[in-house]
Amino acid sequence: MTQPQLHLVGAPAPIPAIELRNFSACYGDLRVLKDVSLSVPARSVTCLLGPSGSGKSTLIRSLNRINDALPGFTTNGQVDIHGECCMTDFNDITRLRAKVGMVFQTPCVFPCSIAQNVLFGVRNRKLSKIEKSALVEKSLRSAALWQDVSDRLDAPAGALSVGQQQRLCIARALAVTPDILLLDEPTASVDPVSARNIEALISELKKDYTIVMVTHDVRQAGRVADHAIFLCDGEIIEQGTRDHMFSKAALPKTRTYLLEEFCDC
Amino acid sequence: MFSRTMKDKLFTAALRAALGLCLAVLAVLILAIIVAGAKAISFEFLFSPARDFGASGGIIYQITGTVLIGITASLLVLPFATSLAIYRADFVKSDRVKRMIDTSIYSLNGIPSIAYGLFGLIFFVNILGTGLSWFVGAIILALMMLPTVTLCAVAAMKSLPRGYRENGYALGLSRKDVVIRITLPQSLHGIVTGLMLGLARAVGETAPIMFIATAFSGVTLPGSFREPVSTLPTHILALAQQATNPDALANAWGASLTLVFLVFVLSALAFIARIRLSPLSERHT
Ligand SMILES: Nc1ncnc2c1ncn2[C@@H]1O[C@H](COP(=O)(O)OP(=O)(O)OP(=O)(O)O)[C@@H](O)[C@H]1O
Ligand SMILES: [Mg+2]
């Protein structure tokens, strides 16, 4: 096995938004992530690639500690978010989640209006009516959904198409004003046109946010990723810039997976 | 030897017969209550107080007594059942504790209603010295309703897709916020259904309240917590004991029909609540 590379190949090392050092995660006795070390540069798109069951979701779900609620889930090692230790410096876990937003594979809107969905995570902040509608508009615009729904903000969110619902979930996460956005297969349950919309949206969002996304679609990673991390069986095989990972200089295993979507590890 | 199709036909016929028997018994029972009860029911009967131990006069104070005890019991059971369900569904992590809670709830459901009555008599009337009190009756009925309401609420909370809670947590909501803004509103249909089912059963009960909360004659609207009322089921019991008097018997049928109607309305409300309040996730699929 190759040693995981802490520094990105072919790029000057910027200050990482997320840094993992010797991070391991277990469900009960099953060790799913094994001594993973990686860094994610700020304001860019980092794609997590790897075969099914390789631990991509587990890794991304450790970054905002959403897995903490699962019985038997334990972790080991260091996770830094902007230099703060994710495990100990965030006594108030809701503060961590306000910095690290997350969108899941299947869109899950709450049974209330579109506007209320956008505001779902900011109810505890004191906002005036004007501030609220400004936030709704800003978030929906950022999620490229404003055009579709500006005339029916009070309509039930469940009536939107699945692709629109997924963008609403992104808007809802953006309304909390995070720095980092975690996306776990955000286009897996939407149609190809909506998937293209969301890809374009991701490329737009990386100007303001650090984005970590899981995808099964190698070609999608080729389109949107600035950096890619190839994970297999709980270990990082290789990480680097897209240009490096998709070039002939990449490791043979990486090349096999990216070209043939096959992995023998 | 019977051929295979023959066996099949016999089997189907047996199933049909069982269903037919159930329906026939139900139909006869309801028909009898309606036919016999309708003769006694009039505006006068529904809205005037009972006289001669119910043999003449009406059932207005039995209706108010039943409604009063029913509503009070519902209000008492609601916070307890809801908290218990939330704790069971969202807060307990250990499987052993979950099983323990479930076993207790099922056991509570299995206790015969007369045992609740005796418990009320010994604990409230004798030890605490409350005397006959409609409020104690409501407490006992609330205890009887607790398992039904809790189980329905837990079932609704468990069937809520995990994604809802996860999305809530991912947006930075605290555990309390997730309960108040996601779990509770989305399992409201289960809570209300359980409440209506429990109530439908509780308002028909005689045994748990007849020693502790009701008197058989001379009751009006209670002026304090420590007075007895009369209810429809205990009134029917009293009337049935005078069955040799045809007037009393007619009134017993009339009171029965009123009670059946009340239970029917509550069940219908439960059915409507189930549909109207069920979360979007269930309605679309
Ligand atoms: N809640 C859980 N309890 C126990 N084991 C789990 C749990 N979730 C995941 N696992 C196990 O952890 C391993 C990694 O799962 P994970 O979901 O992280 O994979 P993944 O890379 O996201 O796969 P996919 O591409 O199919 O989504 C798998 O072997 C899986 O069986
Ligand atoms: Mg996954």
C-alpha cells in the first residue's frame, strides 16, 4: 500500500479547511475507516470517490458528527475544521453544524412551505420579517431555485419535483450560512437534467464555500472536482488535484478505478 | 380423497363463513341496539335529568358526566403518553431498556379493568380519603388509556423516516428542537389516533369507575373535584338491574344507543385524524 499523501500533488499547499490525521471509525467491531489522513483546501470542490462500501459516507458523516447518534459508532484520531478540533473544540455541537452544512442523497423536505423550509435551521436566530424574506431570497438564489419558486414561496415544499427539492435542501443548508458544505451523492436520486443543474450550482457555490462531495459518477467528478480523494476499503489510495488524478501520473489503482470503475483492493 | 381444487374451495368457504359470522353478529347487535334504542330516544330523553333511578326522565347528566370524565382523562393522559413515547422512540439507546419499557406498557394494557377500579378504591378513596370523585375516575381512566396512546405514538414516531431527524440535526437543531419541530408534529396523527381509540374504549367502561367516581342517582353537574357524577355505562348497569320494569329496560336501550353513537363518533374522528394529520411522507406513497 502507498502512504497517504498529506500534501496535494501538483498544487501549492493552501491552508486546509478540513484536515484529518490518522482518523479511524468503527461501527461496533467493524472498522470502516482505517487511519485516514487527508486535507481539503478551502473554497474548492473535493470529490470523494470509491467503490460501494468503501466508507465514503462514513467519512463525510464524521465531519459534522451526524453519526454520533448511532449506537456503537466510535472514532479515533484527529479531525480539524479550520484548525479547530471537531471532536473537542465544539462543545456545542450545533455550532459545528452551523459551520458545516450537509445535504443527503435523497432530498427530504419538511411538510411545510418552501419559505419555512429555507428558514428551518435559523428559527433560533432573532430575525425581522424583512431579514427573513431577504434570507429566503438570497438562499434560494444561491441554490438556483429562485426562478422556479419565487411566485409560490408559501406553497408546500412537498409539491416540488425531486430535483427542485434537492436544490431546496441545498438552499436550506445555505441559509444557516455555513463555511463548508458536505454533499453525499447529491445527484444520485434526481434526473439527468436536474443533476446537470446541481453540478452547475456546485461549481458556482465553490466561490464562497468549501465543498466536499461523494459521488459514484467518475465523469461527474471529472466535471466538477478541483481535488479528488480515492478511497477503497476504508483506506485512502491516492489524493490530489483533478488534473493529477485523471492523468497518467496517477497510481495504477486509481487509473483502473477512474477508467474502468473497478477496484481490486 | 378430496382433489386439490376441492380443498381450496372448502378452505375459502370456511374463511367466508368465519367472516360472515362476524358480520352477522355485529349486524344483529347494532340493529338490536338501534331498533330497541330508537324507541326510547327523543329530545326530551337526551336533555332531561333521570328520575326514579332512571326508569323515567332522561340521561342529560349521564351524557355530561361521560363527556366530563372522558375529556379530563384525555387531558391527563396526553402529556404523559407523549413524553413516554418520545423517550422510548428517540432517547433510549439500549435495547434492554427499550424492551423493559415495552413490556411494562403491554402489561399495563393487559390488566383487567376491574383491577384498575380496585386500585382506585384502595389508593385514592381509602388511603388518600378522596371519597367518591369524578376526578379520581378520570385519573384511573387516564391510566387505562396510557398504553394505547403511548403505543400508537411510538409506532408513528418509529415509522418516521430517519432522514427527517438527520436533516434536522444537520441544520444545527438541538435535540429538543428536533423533538418539538420534527418528531412531534409528524407523529401527531399517531398520538391523536391513540387518544381516540383509548377514549372510545374508556368511555364504555363501567368497572374501573363504578366504585370510585359515580353514583347511581341524584347527581347533577359536579361543583367540585370531589363529587361523583353519573356516566352512561354505569347508568346502563343500574337500569339493567331493574330489567323487570319495561320503562327502565327501554331507557337502558336508549342509553346504550347514545353510548354506541358516542363511541362511533370517537372512532370516526380517529379515522379522520389518521388521514388528515399523517405526514406528507406517508400521504404521497
Ligand atoms: N449504521 C451502520 N451500522 C453498521 N455498519 C454500517 C453502518 N453504515 C455503514 N456501515 C458499514 O460501513 C461500511 C462503509 O459504509 P459507507 O456507507 O460509508 O460506504 P459508502 O462508501 O458510502 O458506500 P455507498 O457508495 O454504497 O454509499 C460498509 O461496509 C457498511 O456495511
Ligand atoms: Mg454512501
